[in-house]
Amino acid sequence: MKAESYWVYILLCENGCYYTGYTADLEKRYAAHIDGVASKYTRSFRPVSIAQSWKIAGGKSLAMKIEKRIKKLSRIQKENLIANPNLLFLENEILFNR
């Protein structure tokens, strides 16, 4: 049986803030954010781009765990992760040292 994969993503919103989420279908979820039906936050502050995304092979629970940890990062830490996406997968990366 093939392992289910999910996407964890960070959106840059029109107010300059970042929104983090997870989904099984990134294109469909991004379209829902653009249309204002995916979340209350992106209904008010529409996304202007997908700042970064990662395909997570490991199921929904792992994607949720990663999303939760990204949401706890400071803006500077999120910007560093966006600029250096491979940090997400490094053993000693900030997400997994908590």
C-alpha cells in the first residue's frame, strides 16, 4: 500500500503576514484560499503567493505536526525556512529541537 502524502505550505498574504497550512491537494487548497473559502484568515487577507511548500510522505499526522511547529516559529525563522526549504528535513533543524 502506497503511503499517503500531504503538503505543508506557507502563504504570503496581502498584509505581509504568513499563513501556514497542510493539505492533500495543494493546487485545490490554494485556489480555495484565493477564493476566500479556505479559512477565515485568508478570507480577510488574501494570499499573493505560495511562499514555500513541502511534500510530506508520512501521512496526515506528520503533516499536522510540521504545520503546528512552523506556526510557532517567529517571522524571522519562517523567512529563513522559506529561503532555505531543505532545513525542514535536516535532523537538527529548529522545528525538531523543541
